[in-house]
Amino acid sequence: MIGLPQPGIFALGTSAHEFLEFDLRPDVALEAVVDVLGRLRMPSVSAGGVNLVLAFGSDLWRVLVPAEVPPDLAPFRPIGLVGGHHAPATQHDLWLWISGSTSDVVFEHARAAAGAIDEVAAIATDRPAYVHRDSRDLTGFIDGTANPSTLEAPAAALVPEGRPGAAGSHVLVMRWVHDLGAFDAQAIADQERVFGRTKWDSVELGPDAKPPTAHIARVEIEDDAGAELPIYRRSVPYGTVEEAGLYFVAFSADRARLDRMLGRMFGLDADGLHDHLLDFSRPVSGAIYFAPALHLLAEDADRRGDRPPA
């Protein structure tokens, strides 16, 4: 069977988002988990113009569908150097992303989803987010400029056919808190050198003007042959006047490219340089999940006696 990915991964044009992480309740039977997760297909959760993406921590996915676990799937590990910047590991069991056109509709469906699975999993984090202006980060720079095109995105995001977990995706989830006061205090030219592109029209700086510590210089990665290894980003801003930042979401066909990107950002690469953006934005969470293909979600439910609603 050729697997179909969860369509919400690639659904564009939504302005309201809510991200939830869950921890399984103690001593919950796997049959109960699968039965309850089947309720996420109920109209009260998944209908009404919202997109829903469900992903699993590696430990949970490994016991649910052991034959469809990518070999490199593993929990997020803390990253950083002594005396340098660090990212903590805050791994949970389930990750749910609901997006739609308005925040009220997204909230209603997120609340319905949390209620549907409450008996087996408790909310660990709940983060509303939103699209800012013309898809700009709160620093004022356009986010996701280097994303692969719509046609190229599946190859970047999905496990290839013929491999365990085909049509699923590794999901990196990190919440970043910006120091907007410090960043805004810089001259525009200095801000542009942090990112490596112009602020208003998002044009990449030339090689003489772009520092090796620029954000785009650190996150663009290549394989051993020099070919680019793209990652499909779906990040959105979040927050209030008091605390604001970026809810970073990246989908990848394999785990290795996520680790390489983080290594280059946090100074673990051979050159020892870190991403200059880390001087103005700090990660406060980090997790890796697996968003399986649609048929794997349905088949696992069916094997345990659940059926989609008519």
C-alpha cells in the first residue's frame, strides 16, 4: 500500500494554530489509548474547516506499531556546549497540532480533542499561536523563506516508500523565547547580519556580507556529497507583550538532518561556530515526534476493534 501523509502537514493558508502535548496517564492499557485516539476522527474534533496532525513520541509509537518505526526515531536529547547556548529536552508522549482560519474555531476543536482523550492522557503543554502579518516572525523577518516548494515538500518531509514508517514524518518541536528588546535595539543592518537576509524583502545577503554565524548559514545543511538536505518548516509566532517567541515545527524525512541542523546552530560542527540568533532567542523546550501515515493510524485502530464513524 502506498501511504498517504497526514494532510495537515502541508495545509497552507491557516492563520490560527494550537499545539498541545500530552503525557499518558499511569497504567493505561494500550488498547484504551488506541480506542480513545480513534475519537479524534469524530466530527466535533476533526470537521468544521480545521486541520489536525497527530504525532507520537518514539517510545509510544514503538509499542503501538513496532513494524513501522523508522530506525533513527528517538526522543529529543539536550544539546549545547559548556559555556554556550543550550536546548533542554522536554519530551512528551503525544503531540497534536490543530490549525484553522480563526482562533475561536481552533480553540473549540482543540478543547474537543483534549476532552476526547482526557481519560488516557493529560495535557502537558498548550500553546496557541498565530500568523503574524505576511508570515513574519516577531523579529520582523519573514519565516520559512527557504522552505521547499509545494511540489518538493513531501520529499523533504516524508519517510520514503519502502522504509519503515513510509509517508510518515519526523517532527521537531521547539519553543523559543525572543528577547525582542535586545534585538530591536540593533540597527537594521546588524539585524540583517543575524539572519543573513534583508528584513523587508527577504533577499539573501551576498557571500561577502553574510557572516558564517548568520541564521540561514547555520540552518542550511548538506549531505557528504554537497547536496542540500531540506527540512519542511511550519513554525508560527506565539505569545503576549510580556513573553513572545516562535513555536518552531520542522518535518523531516529522517532524523539525521534535524540533528545536523541543531548541531550547526549550537556550535557542535567542526568550525565551532554557533547561530548568532541564539544570542537573541533561547529554546525552552525540545521534543521529537513521529507523525505516521494515515493508513497506519486507521489500521492500528481497526486491529483493536475501532472503526471510523459513519
